[in-house]
Amino acid sequence: MSNNKKEMVVTPWEVSGEIDYDKLIENFGTNKLTDELKQKLAKHAGYLHSQLKRDVFFSHRDLDWWISQYEAGNKVGLYTGRGPSGDVHLGHLLPWIFTKYLQDAFDADLYFQMTDDEKFLLKENLTLEQAIEFTYENALDVIACGMNKGKTFIFSDTEDISHIYKLGLKVSKKITLSTAKAVFGFTDSDNIGLTWYPALQAMTCFLQSDREKKNVPCLIPAAIDQDPYWRITRDVAEKLGYYKPAQIHGKFLPGLQQGGKMSASQPETAIFTTDNPDIAAKKVVAAFTGGQQTIKLQKELGGNPGICNIYAYYYYLFEEDDKKLQEIDRNCRSGSLTCGECKAKLSRMVKTFLIDFQKKREKAKDSLNDYFIK
């Protein structure tokens, strides 16, 4: 019998295949997010976020230490980012929505890095000017997520280099080329810009501490594919006199088609925040489901929400009511809910979300400069 499962690949630049999150915890040497830690986050936030209840955030490094620092009365900070090579899709929003939850719960400053330099170095067909333009376009999406003005500092690696270069140099002096090759798989054919870039992504973990002239514990909420950057950062942190950054790792929002995560390089798999709401609704209608081939079979045999990308969108983003989510699961399995009905409901929810989000995104243009680092 042939095995049709694609091999799992998870790197900072590629995510493909069937994702086994337990295997990633084992491979990356991280810790599973416990119910006790989830409840600690909920205590400070006032409620348990749906992404915690449903294990969308599932893994961590030193989250317990970061929370204990806050509980001891110390200021704590947050850091996440975006590689601006195109428009933002819902998969990008997933950790940002959770970051907003953390920012409010812990009254934390957020440093948000736009890695336009990395994307220019990585993508052959992307000009530096395009990457910088996407930086400012993508920043509108960050602001539209509700990040707090005055406590959110967005910066472009290229445009705001004067704020970060000195610290980047200090970090780069502590990372050997052999370490970068071992962690990221760089070869002699890679351009030299890529081999130096990890120092700039590592640097942001210490940026708040550097600017405030005191050690501020830093937590990074991000998808787990970015973990290699923080492994080398943690190796050099104490050598530079800083705390090791803590991390909380998220899962990937599935694409609309079968297999893999939502990807900007495959527009048919993704719903972008800039999509016309009607176009986005049509993408939902064309999505892969766990249903049967005909309505008759669906009613007789039921579907499988466990492999259904439509159900995944309810689970990850669009249905926060656990009872309603369980009802969708139950009705799908029993055959009383058809894929057409399920898609129609999600299409309406996606349209409503995009209409509202695009209004917030347009409004963000008025305050864009207020969020960029000074």
C-alpha cells in the first residue's frame, strides 16, 4: 500500500506536508503548553482565549518564567513580526490576534519587526522597494488587529536601521558562521546577506531592554516555524547580558485546499485581508471539505470535520462559542449538516469579518506613523 502523506517540512522559509505538532515539540526540544500555564494566562487576562482552549497555541519555552517575572512586579514585553513579501492573509492574523490578548493582559509593550530585508534577500522576484512598500501596507493590518497605540512599536529593518544596527552588530559578533549553517542549513550558494540576517531577527528580543537601559523579559508569540531563530538567540543572550527570550508557539492555519498551511504564494489557498469580500466568499465555496461526494452519501454516512478545512476555519478563527462549534462537529458527523450549508454559513462570516476589518484597516492609515518606532 502506498503512503500518500507528504513528508513534513518546517523551517523559517518553508512549511509543507502533514504537520505533526507532537513531533515538532520533540524535534525542536520545546515544552508542551500545560493547562496550568493556560490558566495562569487566563487569570491575568480575565478569560481563557479560544486559541488556548483549542490548543492553537500548544508549545513554549520559559513561558512560566516570563509570567513569574510579571507576577513579581516586573515589567514584561512582547515581540513578534512579519516578513512583508505580499498582502496579509488570515493565517498571519492568527498569532497577531493572540498577541493583542497578551498585550492587554500584561500591559506589555510590543515590538513588531518588519523583516523587509530578509524577504528581499530570500525572494528572487521581490525588489527592495516592493518589500518596503509591503512593510507599510502590512502595518495597517497589525494596527487593525487593535494593537495599543503608545505601546506598539513597529519598525522596518531597512527604513529604521539606525535603531537596530548597533544591537544587531553586538549579536552578530556572538554567532559563528558554523552555528548559522548548522541551524539554518545555509550553503555556499546562499547570498551572504541571508547568513548575517539571523542576527537582526535575534536582536529584537533585546531591543526593549536596550532602549530602556534595563533587562525586560521578552515573550515571542509566533508560529513554531520561526523557532530556529530563537534557539540561537537564547544561546547568546546571557553572553550579552540579557535574559533569554521566552516563546509561545502557534499552529498553522490550514489552507483552503487539501494539505499544507495557508500560503501567500498560492492565492487560491488563502483569504487575504485585502480580498473583495465576495471573492473571499467564493474561495470558501471552493474549499476542501471532509464531506462525502454527494449530498445523499453525506446524509447517509456523515462527514469528517477532523480533515475538513471549512471546519478548521470555525475552529481556529470564526466560531468562539464552544457549544456552537460542537454542534457543527456533531451535525457534520451525523449527516444532518451538508457541506453546502456549512460553506454558506462560513462564507457569510468571512464576508462580515472582512468588511469590518477593512474599515479598521482604512482607519489605520490616519495613525500609521504613530505606531512606527521613534
